[in-house]
Amino acid sequence: MSEHIIIFSSARRTGNTSIAAQTLAEKLKAEILFLDDYQINAYDYEVSEHKDDFTEVMGILLQFEHWVFASPVYWYNTTAQIKTFFDRITDYMDDETLQLQLRQLRNKRMSVLSTSNVLQGVDAFVAPFKLTAEYLGMTFKYHFHSLATSSGKISINNINVSNRLYGNFTGLIQKNKCPENT
């Protein structure tokens, strides 16, 4: 099993974000989970047991050390499905029997892959990921950004929070600047 998983969500399953996620997955030797294949209901203070796929998805993700969320930029934000996923983590905070699983996140890493029609990723898009990682005790590692100039043509920038790494990658992320096992 890979150390990395890309959690991908988009209104277009085979669009630019899919291409970027597949490209990054090749470089990281990561698995891909298409979040939109799963039914995840909105968080509800009154509902103690949701009848959806959230627990299954968390079970899958907890097997990996590095989570990369991949999403197009929609009005400076992520997809509704990724936002709903983050909201549902509250289930693990509210339920004492699930809190042990939630604590496993403290040893994990999170990154984000954004796609849009601009060269650089937007700080407003990345902030919720960084803050969520910090709140959960995860280490935020990288912001990968894919410039989608037209369907099927992408380039990926890797913007590291500490500026330790910076590279402009095209196609299969050449130049060996992309972290493979971090």
C-alpha cells in the first residue's frame, strides 16, 4: 500500500483536476480516492448516527500517512464534497468512541492540489486546509497548484509552505523537484 492518497473531488470526473491528480499520483506513487463516489451527508447536530459512507472513507484514509486533497478552485473555495467531509470530522470530536481514531491524525500529513486558470494558487483557497490540518494536529506539507489552460493541458507548481521546495512542473512533473516520499 502507498504512503500517499489523493482525495479528489470535482464536478468533472475526467477534467483538469483529474489529470493533475493522476499526474501527481504517478510521481508520488499514490492511490486516488474519488470522494464524489461516496455519499457523505452534511453534519447535523441532531443526528448521532448518519447512514452514509463517511465512516468508510475515514477508515480508508486512516491507513495512509499523507493525504493530498485535490480540488478545482470554485469561487476561491474547494468543492462542496470536500467541505462536507471536513465538517463531518466533527462526528469524531463529538463521539468519545471515535476520538481514538481522530487522534491518529496527529501523526499524519496533509497537502492540497488546486487547479484553476491562473498561474499561482490562491492563499484564500489554501487557508482552510492549513488551518484544518493545524487544528487536527496534522502537518501541512505542500500546496501543489495546477494551471489548467485548456482541457487536457496542465502544468503543476509545487509551493511549499516553508519555501524549501519550489518548482514549475509540466506533464509528468519532471525536474525531480516534487517530493516523492515526504
